[in-house]
Amino acid sequence: MNIPSPCFVLDEKKLIQNLQLIDHVQKSAGIEIILAFKGFAMWSTFPTVRKYVKGATASSLNEVKLCNEEMGVKSHTYCVAYTDDEFDEIAVKSSHITLNSLAQYQRFINRVPEGVSVGLRVNPEWSDVETDLYNPSSPVSRLGITSENLEELPDRVEGLHFHVLCESDSYALEHVLKSFESRFGHYLPKVKWVNMGGGHLMTRNGYDTDHLIKLLSDFRKRNNVDVILEPGSAFAWQTGDLHTSVLDIVENGGKKTAIFDGSFTCHMPDCLEMPYRPKLEKGSDVKVEGWHPYRLGGVSCLAGDFLDEYWFEKPLEIGDSIVFKDMIHYTMVKTSTFNGVKHPSIGIVKQDGSFELIRAFGYDDFKNRLS
Ligand SMILES: Cc1ncc(COP(=O)(O)O)c(C=O)c1O
């Protein structure tokens, strides 16, 4: 396969396997599952995604437009704060609009057209997420209204939305539902739908999908509401890698760093933010006796753009390939051209095993983000 370097490479077969599992869950539980663009927005795959799911959730005007253009449907939209100049376009291009605060509701409700379903984001104040960066459930979080601050449901509200999980299992959702129902259960007879956000990693090996299906279908029947889930990661989980290659090997103070033609800060920011250590196709993220240790260093000039030792069976050489596993969700959507670093190309390994280069990036892409 003639894969350029660097390149995000999605495996179509794996994406379809994830889509089939997601479809199985939504049909068995009698709910709707939509794609969260913030986690995965590789729109060349949307014709395939649309065979299994009806739509997507958008968190900005740009994502709303992408949903309309490339999925051919209006989006479920939740923005942390809507702006005056964008609201009307968002409203006509959305089927659902969720507001993050009562002040935003007051400010924009008269501009929501008839037929668009209005929701409020609430905070169930329970989460299993240990990394604060990914945990919106704190009582002082800016994301969602706490039960303490919601004395009654405003007139036009037809739905409640919450999002407090991240790469979580169904047992965490069970806890969230207990907390949600104890805080907001008295509003459920008044609403048509509950959107349970993302963070449901149903495509991870070992996820108890039967438990999830029972939980969702019991909740739906008990409360007589439509249930929506909007995962991002679960769609693209383990569907592909970031292919890079070694440009130089630098040794200082007895430590060898393999510099590759990508960057953690530009292309894999979770590795620095979480911090998260990706697996490699060849090479180990934990020490193997007799193998050769290298730091992996990005090509940007940020001092911290590296991950500490990975181990390789043979000494690395210039031109060797380094493939970072599971680099499709929350990567392509977060990349930057900091330092003017070359943006990885985007390609797909099709079901028949052939490689299709979807897009390569160049100087214009860098220049057009600046002025
Ligand atoms: C409101 C909302 N919905 C859905 C998601 C998708 O979550 P995940 O990709 O973890 O499934 C997020 C992620 O941050 C979110 O903030």
C-alpha cells in the first residue's frame, strides 16, 4: 500500500463493524444514536455512516452546516453559548436546539422557529471521569444547569440533555441515570426526549451492550420519553492509525529521541493533555528487556512535544515507520498547523484492502487559517 507520511488512515471495515454494533444497540433499545462531530467528523465517510444512523449532533455553526451539507439532515445542536449573529442560521438548520443556561433560553427562545424542538442541558452531578479536563459534572461546572438552579421548566422546553461521561461503561451510565432521575425526574412527565450525551464507549471490547440496551429501554418505558445518545469516540474507536516516519535521531544527556514527521501538540494533543500514551504498531509503550529505548519527539519546536520512552526491538533508523494506533477520534478534529507543521494526509483502507488517499494538505491550508 502506498501510504504517504504522515497520514491518518481509517480502516473502513472497522468503521462498519462499529456502525453495525451501534445500530444493533439503537434498534434493540428502541432509541436513536447520532454521531457527535466533535469526536469524529471525517465527512468522506458520512455516506457510510448514514446507512446506519440518522444524523449528528453539532456544537457550532460550522458543524451544523457540515451536518446539513454532508449528512443531508438538520442537526441536533447544542452550543455552550449561541451568538446573536449565528443563531438564526443555526435555528433553521437544526431539528433540535439545546441551550446551556436559562439566560440563553430567555435570550434566544423567541427566535426558535416553530417545529424545532427545544432542550435544556442539565447537570446530573455524577460522573466516573477522573481527569478533570474531561469531567463536566462538578457542581460549579459551566456545562449544564444544576437542579438547584432549575425551579421550573420553561414553556417551550421539550427535552433534557446531559453529558457527563467519557470512555465510560454502562454501569457508569446507570449511576448517572439514578442521579439524573433523583434531581430532574419530576420534569420527565413534561418532556418528550432525553439526550444522554456521549461518553458511551459501546464499541470497546468487553462493553456490556446487553446491560446498556436493558438500561436504556427500561428508562424509555419507565419515563415514556424518546432517548437519544450522541457518542463520538464509540463511532471511530480503534478504526485507524496515524502513520509517521522517523526524520532524525537526537541523543543528548544519554537519552535518544526519535523525531518523527508529526507532532503530539499538532496532531495528537490528548497525548499531552490527558496525558495519554498511544500504542504503536511496532514497538512497546512499556519496557521490554533487551529492546532499545527512544523518546518519541514531534517536529514542532515546543519543548514538551515528546512522549517518554518507547521500546523498539531493533535500533531505529531514519525513514523507519512509526504507526500510532487508534488515532482517528479526537485527532483529525483537533489538529493545528502550529509552526506550519505539515498536516497529515487523510486516507482510507477500503473494504477490499485497497488504499484511497482522500486528501493531502499543503501551504494553502496553512496560509488560509491566517491573514
Ligand atoms: C455535549 C457532548 N455530547 C457528546 C460528546 C461526545 O462524547 P464522546 O466522544 O466521548 O462519546 C461530547 C464530548 O465532549 C459532548 O461534550
